[in-house]
Amino acid sequence: MLNLKGEHIYLRALEPADLDFLYKLENNTGLWELSNTATPYSEHVLNHYLENAHRDIYEVKQLRLCICNTSDEVVGLIDLFDFDPKNHRAGLGIVILDTEDRGKGIGKDAISIMSEYAYSVLGLRQLYANIIDSNIESIGLFEKMGFERVGIKKDWIFSNGTYKNEILYQKINR
């Protein structure tokens, strides 16, 4: 049986009570370049999203889970996106909202748990991540978790008046 708990965190489905956290995260302009967001989200839109968050990954091709610490506080989100059951792959994204929660093993635990879920429950063969080349912390995290740098998309992200490269990382479950 798969356990969605790690050493520092556990993963759980989104709940209506997560609206305030989601609002704070989605409207944090410092994170917009990571998610290709260009406009703020209203509480109404996010509430509608939460009402539909229970839909099956095979239907909506994505899965978003809350990352909760041992005090049951939501500290971040982890996503499987571009779920492709035919080719047995999906993208993996993670965000830890507050900087003081980073560097404590939370991301490592969350990626480990979500990867195991993707490989053992969904039967995926590979996961990939797209990381802006200036995001040194994420690069280090994904490399520690066994993701390999397989390519670079030059001038891929336009943010704050400059173009940024995006690195493609991949992990194949052999």
C-alpha cells in the first residue's frame, strides 16, 4: 500500500478550506514566471477550481496535491501535469510558498512521494520538470532526486523584460 507520508510532510487532496492558501500562492507575483501566470486570480475563480479539484487525473490530465507539514499546515503544492497515460509520462511541478520552509527536506519528501505514486499507482515510466536556469535551489533539488538534465530551451521564458532559459529535466523509472 502506498503511503503519502514522508519524514517531514504528507500529501493530501485539495479541500475548500485551502482557498486562502491558494489565493495567496496564485496571486504571489514573485511566482508567476514559474507558472506562466500573467493575471491575478479571484477568490470566485479559485473557489470554482477547488469545487472541481476532485476530478480524475485521467479526465483532466493533471493532479494537484497539498504539501502539509507535521503541524497540518499547508506549506506548498505539488502537481502532475500534462499527464499522458499512452506514453506513460507526466510533468512534475512543486512550489513551497514561504522561503523559511525551503531547504528543510520538504521538497525532497514531496517529490519522492509523488514520484512513487506516479510510478506505482499510475504506471508511469518517466517524469519531467521544466526549471528556469536561474532557479538554483530547484535545480539542486531535482538533481538530488535523480532527475537528469536532458535539454535546454533557450530564451523560453520572457519575464521582467528579459528572456530566460528553461532547463528540461527527466527521470526515467527503469
